[in-house]
Amino acid sequence: MNVIVCVKQIPDPALPGELDPSTNTLKREGKLILDESDSYGVEMALQLVDKAGEGEVSLISMAPNGEVSGLRTALAMGAAKAVLVSDPELAGSDALTTAKVLAAAAQKLGDADLIIAATESSDGYTGTVPEQMAEVLGMPSITFAKSVAVEGGTVKVARQTEAGYDEVECPTPALVSVTAGVVEPRYPSFKGIMAAKSKPVEEVTAADLGVTPVGWAGADQQITDVAQAPAREAGEIIEDEGEAHLKIVEFLEGLKVI
């Protein structure tokens, strides 16, 4: 079984983020780390390949400045190789353009039984890229997977819902987006970290993949302004002198909650 995992490399969320004032977008200079949400997809892929007894896990990523730090973490977990799309022209790409680029990168790796992605990235939160990729690739897509199993040419998923989960299945090849907690990601071992340094990472541009237009030229949206969230107003303190419940009811009626 061959599985491709979409891996996003993001600025360390433990550090204060900065915006580029010229574009109102997040600065992505310097070291980028593996998005925690994608570590679940990498682990899920590794477990599926181990269970199948054959095949390998490959990675695709889109990041500036040839950055591979996050990819090396995923390779240290056990993935075999990666394709990195790094191109200054990609700056400002919207979700659909990102999906087209990642779909082309997946095609460059060749046929796969499964493509796995996180439900959404920690620094974007559009939650649309996996489904857009599936549409571009002409694949069935299953979202919000809390468990994944592949039997023969069928992928079976427990799809998380507000009321529990749905049991869904579709033929492979398919694209599945997984939720946090679908599995417990492993920590890279020292041996894995050392091995990751020699694993192949092929760097390509959007032009190499035949995807145009990209960046702001291909985006259907632009960020025109960024403003600070308004400060939270002080709450109202109600002292109970025997009729506090009436004041609470009045307050909730004012909010049209009741």
C-alpha cells in the first residue's frame, strides 16, 4: 500500500506571530515546524502501511525558502520520501490554488492507494483544501475520520459527527481527512532522526508542476485589512438580595436567549 500525506510546515505557535504589513499575511521566514494536526495523518499512514505489510508513506508540502524542518520531523517518524513545492510565486495563494499545487505534487509521486490530510491546518483554518484536492484529482473524499481501515480496494472510515459517528466507505484511491486524536503520533527516535537526514526531498516549483496562475495572481480573495479584536468589556456583577434570579432572566431576555 502506498500512502501520500499532506504535511504543512508552520511558524512555531509557541512564538509570537508577525504579519507582513504589505500583504496582511503571516510571515513565514526562518524555521518552520510540522503542524501538529498533520502528525496524526503521518502516524495513521504509517500504521496502515505497517498493517498492509508492504508499500511506503510519502509526503507532499508547500513552504517558502526551501524549508524542510517540518518535513524532516515527519520523515524521522518513518515516511520514506517527500516532495516540497517551494516557489516565491506561491506567496498569497488561496485555498483552491494550494489544493491544485498539492494535487499536482501528489500526481508527481505517482499512483497512491490513499491520500491523507488533516481536517484543517493550525494557521489557516479554512478546512477546504482536502476536499478541493479530491475534486481536482477526481477522487472520492471522506472527511472528519476518527478511524481509518483499508480492506482490499475499500477504505472504511468512522466519520465523526456531533451525535457520534457515521460508518462510511468508498473505493480506493481516495482522499481522507483525519481529526486530531485519530491515533497517537509516535515520537521520532534518534535513529529515525539520523535516517531522515538522508531521505530524499525533491524540491519543485509551481512551474515544474504546470500549475498557473498562482500566488496573488491566482487568488480569488485578498486580505484588505487586519484589526485588533475589541477588548472584552467588564461583566455585570449581580449581588443576590433574594431577587438575583429575576435580574438574570432579564439579562438573558435582553440577549434574546430566552
